[in-house]
Amino acid sequence: MKNSYKNGYQQTIEQGIAGVRRFKNGISRGSGNLNQQILHLQKELETAEAVVIGAGAGLSTAAGMTYSGKRFEEYFFDFEKAYGFQDMYTGGFYVMQLDPEVNWAFWARNIYINRYLDPPKPVYQKLLKLVKDKNYFVITTNVDHQFQRAGFDKKRLFYTQGDYGLFQSVDPSIQVTFDNEQWVMQAMEAQGFVKDKNGKFHVPKNKKIRMEIPSYLIPKCPMDGSDVTMNLRADDSFVEDEGWHQASAAYLEFLKKHSDRHVLFMEIGVGNNTPVIIKYPFWQMTHENPKAVYACLNYHEAYCPKQIESRSICMNGDTADILDRLMGTVK
């Protein structure tokens, strides 16, 4: 059963890789001004039989979930002072060299603000309002769980690259994942963070917090006591658990069911780090289905192959601003 799920996911990627080779006539930045593009996308959202959303890191960035700046300074000012790094991404690599008590103190904070807190801007909620009454499915490389937090149907979500809310054993024979919410909350409290009346952790007024957790709180695999790591795809050790395989199968089934229908492939904030997961397959599926339309919302990186230019909407700009404009036009 698992093999069929996995092959389905691989099939989608391989299809995109093979297909992109035929797009050799250059790229297009789309046509029309922003107002025309808004109206075009409005029409497609209203008339499409299915909407497939493909989301990358740019969507969470538009929601204010940055790895540096105010969010970093609020929760990691002590790490910055002690070790010099200035963002959560860089810090994640640096702390791996430190004692496990310090490493896991850092990761507890990282997981907490990027998985268990709502983003500063309601971008995901606005996107949901646009598609909640549509026949939709979401595939995303984001690991911050914000689609589900915003209210998207869990059965219509495929997180391809993992979830900040899950641990996995370093033992490759253990192909299951473990929820980390309870551990995160304990680790935050152990560092000296305090909860407000809404249950949100903050740095205390005296700013006295610890950059380590007690040794007994270092997370271990509940099955055999082995060390754990984040369930984030970095190499072949990434655990694709039963939930992952079921989501992969549901995504493939959705695509097959609508392969010859009026489908809107709506790509949002997808960069070029992993184009084979969303961007290339979206191009290929649009090319193969003459009823399909491809929309790309991206900050100065919206483009499409010329072969599908006539059925593409390329919108360069801040996704939050674009969604605001769509909210004013989509019924």
C-alpha cells in the first residue's frame, strides 16, 4: 500500500521533470496590468471546477513569518548576543554543534513560534475565504502547519517536506513520527518563558531566560529511547509516515479525477529551490489539459513557459496585497 502511495507522489514529480524539458521556447511574464490580472483570476476562481493550490515559503513570508527581524529578536536575543547569528535558519545549523541541552532549547523556541503561534498577518485565512466553497486541494513545501491552523480541511492538505510539529527517530528502522506539542510547551516553560492570559509564551519582563533545557527534557523516541530529530526533509532519512502516504495518495487521486476538467493551478510563493514538487508539475499539467489555467503569485518572480502563456496569469507583487485586492472582487 505504501509503495503505491509513494509511487504516486514520485510519478507527479517525474512528470514535471520530464515535461519541463519540452518548455524550451523561453518564459513569459504574462500579459495585462495588475487590474486585468485580478479580474482574470477572479473569473477563474468563480468558474473553475477545481482549484489546486501549490504553496511555497513566499506565502508564509507574506503572512509575516520571517526568520529574522522582530520575531527573531523577541525570542532569540540571548542566542544572538551569545553566538552572533541573526536569524533562525542560520541558528538551526549553528546550534547543532553545541551541547544537546542548548541545541534543543533553541529548537523548542523555533518550533513554538513557527508551528504553534499564528502568523502576524491573516494571509492564510484570506486565502481560505477565497477557496472555502470551491473544490480545492493544497500541496505545500511549507512545514509550519499554517494551512491547518487557518482552518483548511486536513483531508485536502499534502505537506510534502514534513512538519515542525513532528519528531522522528534517528533509527531508520522506525518509520513513524511523534507529536511534539507537549514537549515544546514543557521546554519553553523550563527556559523561563511565561504564559499570558491567552496561553501565549513571552519573555519575562526581567528578560531572565535560560538558553538550555534540563537534560531529562532532551527528547527521545518513545519506542526505543533513541535520539530524535525534526521531521523535515533534508536527506534520505526523512520519514514518510502513514499520514504522509495517505495525503500523497489523496493528492494524486484529486489530480487524476480532474485531469480533463477546468482546473485552476494556483501557485503562490514558490521559489526555485524545489521547483520539481510544485512549479514544474503545474506547468506540465496545464500544458496537457487544454481546460486548465495556471496562476503564479510571486514577489517579482512570476513567470510561465511561453507554451502556456495564453492560459496563464502571472502576478508580480506581495501576496498579501494581491489577496486583499481579490477579497474585494471575488464574491
